[in-house]
Amino acid sequence: MAQRHPSALRPAAQAVLDAREPMRTVRHGTERLDAATGSVRAAFRLDERPETGLPESIARAYLVRNARRLGIGAVALRTARVHAGRFDVHVTLAQTVGGIDLDGATAQVALSPDGAVRQVAHSLNAEAARWAALNRLDAFRLTDADAEAVARREAVDGPATVVFGGQVALWRDDRRDVRPALRLSVYPHHVAEAWTVWVDGATGALLRVADEALHRSTERRASDSFPPPSFAFLPSAAQGRPSPSSQVQHRVALRPHPESSVESAFVDGSGLVFDPDPLTTSGAAYGTGGFVDGNDADTPNLASQQRTAALPQIAQESGLYLLKGPYVEITGSSTVGGSSFTPPSESTPTAFRYPRSDKRFEAVMAYHHLDAMQRYLQALNVGRAILERPVVVNPHGLGAQDNSLFYAASFAIAFGDGGVDDAEDADVLRHEYTHALLHDQQPALFNSTEGRALHEGYADYIAASYSRAAGDPNWRRVYTWDGNAGCWQGRTLDHTGTYSATDRTRMAYPAAAGCAAFPTVYQWGLLWATTLADLEDDLGRPVMDRLVFGSMAYLAPVASGVPAFEAAAEALLAADRALYAGAHVSALELRLVARGMLAGHLGPALTHTPPPAQPGATTVALTATALPGRSPVASVQAFAMADRFADTLALAPVTLVRDGTTDTYRADVPVPAGTVALRYTLLVTDTDGRTGEAGPFEVAVRLLRRTSVLADAVPSGLWQPFGAVWAAAPRSLTEAQTYQPPVSSLVLLPLDVPANADPVRLVLRHNVALLAGAAATVSISDDDGRTWQTLVPSAGYARVFDAPGHPMNGARGFALRDTTTAAFDLSRWAGRQVRVRFDLGMNRPIEGGEAWTIRSATLEAATSASSFQTTRIAAVSTPFPNPFRTQTTFSYTVDEPAIVTAEAYDVLGRRVAVLVPPTLADPGTYPLAFGDVAAGVYVVRVTIGGQTFAKTVVCGG
């Protein structure tokens, strides 16, 4: 490992620095095999049949079913994390030995939303339990204080902050044993380093030391001082993403700063920033016309490049506004980085307007850019949360150092003021925040040199991508403003090398004239960043950024033996499969194979943008760009199927014709009568027979609308949400033995069925895993829930519930064990408003492992008209449940644009809540909730235009 100097590590720590050898594996097709045993350590691009059950159960079942092939034996596993989203689910299982985690031994299983295993990678150890028994794993004799004393005495030289990380079992390949170990994070005060230290829990010996520091750069002077990072500002895991609102003020319960215990309110503010930096926005060169740091001095030209920027949802405490929000918390405490300053606080939310010479300017920069980056990430819609909780930032935490550092243990970031203040440059800010985002998705990535290199590569790419979007013509050079200090001239995404696990010279980056080469992790990181930038040239920023962030959860753990760059390349392919149905796989492979990150023959690739919806079209014009590989393109074909809702019709292949001498190919695909949508895949073949594929794609040839209707569903009984999925399942073993609601219902809010839709149907994707004595059925109501009737799928129901005396006795329902897509024809309700209900009936307590899981419910409608016609009547639906304990939910329907208000009153006529302030609403049906009140009777009044509706609800307390 390339070691930075000077270092705080003592000789004893140097001797065990990253002492473990990475597992040797070999690539075989789409798998990575253990070189010694031949067992599978990772399998990519899987296409397993979807299974029923919750994600954790599916992942465990896959590992048990493939235990021999994976070489894992009967290992003990605990569920470490289930990260569920709209497009994928990631399950991490940690191996335990004697009830203690085996350090670094995990299995990661990626699932599709319908329960199919798509990827698995593991570092599980089948022999660990045997060796642990021989070495008395339970013999922890050292206390936390003893371990800290060892770390201070044996690991680091000089003052340091030591944070205890818990007991673990540590596998040592050199001795073939498992040791009881205490894990600590050590942060020297005088150098910008961060170390993980393992101390033998029985003998006190120093077992292993690993680097966990993640920087913007490593440029510094030997005299620099780095006091300890903060562990007083650990973000609360319960702090979730705030609900979207059009209101300026959003009252929430914020975790207060140490110096404040008052409740906070989120208020939108504004302040002055550089965006991204003064050289980019002015087009000036550093050092000309006043565009120079000048020890943080103001100049008219620099001041002219400041912009007013939004500071969304900043905190209001005791009449003052602070830069503390749902995603970023600015602190001036020396416990983050070592240097302190007074963070800004203003009496008005729009007063954060400081010249750059003011230390508070960097605080505004940090808040704006990191908050904006999180909101951009959410807009990309990768389908799952990525660090939607606050990162603590000290914009001057490293004092006079020309460096910045992300502290993984506390999700805190400190910036330095050496040269140009780091927090004045959006590239530096976004680089460091990318470390936090990536660590949230794959915490073990920095446990190897390649993993840390990937960290730097991702971070450099995201910084460059933003500069490109901001209009920087020289966007491949990152740190445009900060990188103007002698040999620190930033970095440029122009690496011409290729990846090699054996010949590292191919990954080296040449040093600038007169400057020492920057360390290995940054050279290798530039190779990854340059590859991503090249792919952005091919696919565009929105697609590439979405793939980058969507791929992070797919990264195979370093300890599995998968080379980190190969893992990152496979992760991009997996993300494209999940987010875009593989539309960009061939273009991704073209670059990744050429860079040596994926093995394979360099074949042709395709890029293609599906045409927009074309109602009434008899042909669909397709245009694709073919990218030749090693050989010229021979042909491009379209393989299409006509989707007619009830069935599909395969069409004859259509050959796309080359447009002159360009790489563009075109063809018209015929559309058979009755087609709702045309689905197709494109195939390119070169003269050597190599192929590339893009798709599948879909084009609506009738006006097509698919609307997810699971949002705002109202549950009762056993129903509970799991991310975007609903399941009726026991919450605990105790509940499985005792809780027996006869009927558990999941009720959808009213659905407006278009009057001119033909066909129109409700499509349900679900898994049923029940035993005898249960029934799962769907009902529909067209009179606001007063009466219900069974809604029968097109394939019919498989069984009848025989339970005399039960409310659902005689109900038709799904098979007790099934994974299916069920379609319900709603054509007879065209032009009406309906409610749909999913009922689980039980005549006994539910057992562990039983569940009815609804993965999606979609209202699909098509029409040959130019628009859908929906008949609406102004109304307010019946509240459900009523009476209620915590909250009741209902909806209101607006028939034409109108002012809407909703208020709640108690029996004395006192207003207790404003549910909807006066709002101009478009036609549609909107959810409404009321709750969190004392027991009693309440009246909710909803005014729609000139009509007022009243609903009486009862809170049972």
C-alpha cells in the first residue's frame, strides 16, 4: 500500500498494516471463483425465478439452496440490512461465530422487486466456527479502556481520538484461527489520518491496522495539525426525509445541537454562493483581473461572481435562523476537525449574504451545495434512500490545512483553509459528500487500496459532472478554483490507461512537470473517473448520474475477492438492468471492456431513444446509432411484439437501414390492429458475428396511462409497508402466536376510471405464501365503500374459503402459494369512481413465514382518443378507519379548477387543525389525513369551490 508521510503509525502498527491478503479468485463467465477451492464467491447477471416471501427470507433461501456451490456450509447469519427500493432490494447478512460478528464476513444478495435474485457476493467462511471453538472465542479479557490503551501505546504516535467499535471475531489466514478482537477507530490529532485498529481481546496484542481516511487530496505540510474529528454530532438514524410540501415552513422535531435544546422549524432561506466557482462562471483564468485567492481577500471581480442561492429548510430556533436542515448541519465546533469558528445565525432567513472574506461564506457554500446535491439525487429517482439524513460539516474544521476529510465513523466532513479555502469550491464540496453517499451504500469499500481508489474516482466524477452541467468548458479538470497552489493544480479526468489486476503500471497517472506523482489511490481513481466521464459523453448526464448512484448498492464487498474495479463495472450493468431494463448495457460494455474492467470480446454497441407515444399510429419509426467495436457493423434489427393487453403478438424481425455513411440506422415497424403498445429489442451484429443489444423498449400506440395506486393506501390488521411493498405478515414471533384479526384490509384511495378507456384494468403483482385457514381476495366498491363485491381476475380465483361463521366464509380467493401477476378488467366501471380493497381472512393466528405481499398495483388504461376523459363529481370520501386511534384517511375529489380548504373542528366548534390551507387545485382526487388529536368527536369540513362537505370522525384515543 502506498503510505503517506509523515505518518502517526508506530512500527508495531506498520508491521500489521493491511496484513491480510485479499482472497485470490478467478473469473469464470459471469462468476468469480475461489482460486483454491473453486467455490463461487460472486455471481453477476443472474436471472433466477422470482420467489415468494420477504426479501430476507428469499436471500437466506438462495444461500441455503446454493450452499455447496458457494462453499459456505452451515454458517450462522444475522440480518445486517435490508435496503428496499422501487427497482431493487439489497439484503446484507453478516456471519456470526458464537453470537459475535466475524469481521468482514458478509453476504450481499440483490433482488429484483418481484423477488428474483440478480446478484450475490460473499466473504463467508465455512471453517470459522471450527477454528473459533479451538481458540476460545469467548475469552474477552480486555476492557474497552484496555484496548484503547493498547491502540494509543502500540498503534499511533502522539495525541489521538479513539472510538470503540465493539467486539468482533477476527479471522487470521496466516494462523488459520479466529481471535476475539476489539475494533477501534483511531484519529491522530497532528496528521490527517484515520485508522481502524483491531486488538486481541484475550492477549492485548495488536492484530491488524487498516486505513480508512478519505480525502480530497493529500497535499499538506509536515507542520500541519489535525485535531480530532467529532463524535458528538452523530446523525440520528430515525431522521428521515421530510415530506414534500409547498408551504414555506415545515415543522418537524429536529435533533438539537449540543448548545440548544429547543424545538426547530424548517424555513426556506437564501444566501450568497459561488456556483460552482468564480473562474467557471466568469470564464477568467486564475490570477487575472482580481481572480486570485489573496489570503481570502475580496475583490470586485470575485464579488461579481457571487449568486443568490436557495437554502431550503434551514432551522429556526429561538427566533434565529441556523444552517441546520434535513440533509446538512453546519457546526463550528472544534470536535469536527479540530478548528472552531462561529457558525452563521441570522434574524431573517434571507440574510445569509456574506462576502467571501467572511468565514461564514464557506458555511453558506457547504449548506447550499450539499443540500442541493441530495435533492438532485432524490430527483434522479434511483428508487431507494441514499443517506437521507444530516451530514455534519465544519467548513473550517481543518484550519490552515489545504485538505478536506470525510470521517466515515461519524458521517462528518471537515474542510481546510490552506490556499483557496476548500469549501469555496463546489467541486471539493461535492467530492467529499460523494464519499459520504458511497459509504452509506457500501461501508466496507475503503478496506482496500482499490476500494479507496474507487471512492476517489466516484467523487472526482461527480464533481466534474456538476461542473459540466454548470457550463464549464474545461469540466474534466476538477477543483478549478481550489486547485491553484503550486503542484496542487487539481486533477483532470484524462487518464489514458487501462485496468489490470497484475500490471499496475497500466493504471499509473503521469506527474505534472516538476511535481511528485500523487498517491496511488488518486491515480487509480482518475482511471475510474475518466471512464465514467467518457460514458457520460455517450449517455448524457441524467442517465449516467442515475446509473452511478443506482449502482453503489450493487458493489460487491472487497473481502469477496472480486477486484473492486470489476465490481464497479458489474454494478453499473446491474443498475442499468434495474433502472432502464438494460437499455444501455451494450454501450456500457463497450467502454468497460476497452478499459480492461470487464473481460470479453469487444463487440458492437447501440444507443437508442424510444420515440414518444403515438396514439393511432399504424407504423412506428425507429432510429438507432450503432457503435462499431473491433469490426464494422453488419446489420441492425428490431425484434418487436405487439402488446394488446390481453395477449401479445410476435412480429417478424425488421432490418434497420443505414442512413448514408453515418452510424445512424432507421426503419418503420408496422403496428397490428388492436395494439396498445409496441415492445421491441434492438440487436446489432458486426462482420465477425459479435452482437450488442439494447432494450427492451416500449412505445404506446394508443394513448396509454399506467398509474401506481398503492400510494396512500390505508392498512388495518396485519398489513404493513416494507419500502414500496405492502405485506400482510406477522411483525414478531409473539404476534404470530397471539394476534388473530379475522380480516386484515388494505384499502386504496378512490380511483377515477376514465370514461373513454378501452381497455382499462388493474394489474396486481404479488406473492401469496399462506397455509390452510386463510383467504386472500380483492373487492371493489362503486358507492364509496358502502357495499363491496368480489373483483375477479381474468384468470379466475383458485379456491373458496371454507370457514363457517367467519366474515369471509365462502369468499373466492387466490391459491395459498403463488407468485403471479393478476389482471382485473375494470371496463364496466368506466367513467366512475371506485375503491379497491385487499382482504386477508384468517380463522387462526398467522404463523411465521406466512405473508401476502403486494409488490405493485397499477391502473392501466388505453384510448384511441387524443386524451382521457374522466368524469368527476366534487365529493369527499368516507373516512377510514372510523373510529380511529391515531389517524384516519380519506380523500376529496375536485371536478374543475377550484379553491380548496380543509379544516377540523371539535364538538365545541373550535378549530383544531388546518388540513389544507386555501389552495387552487386542478381536477383530480387527493388524499387527506387527520389525526394525532385527543380522544373525542371531530368534524372535518372540506370546501371545494362553493360546496362544503362535512365528515364526522371519532378518535378513540
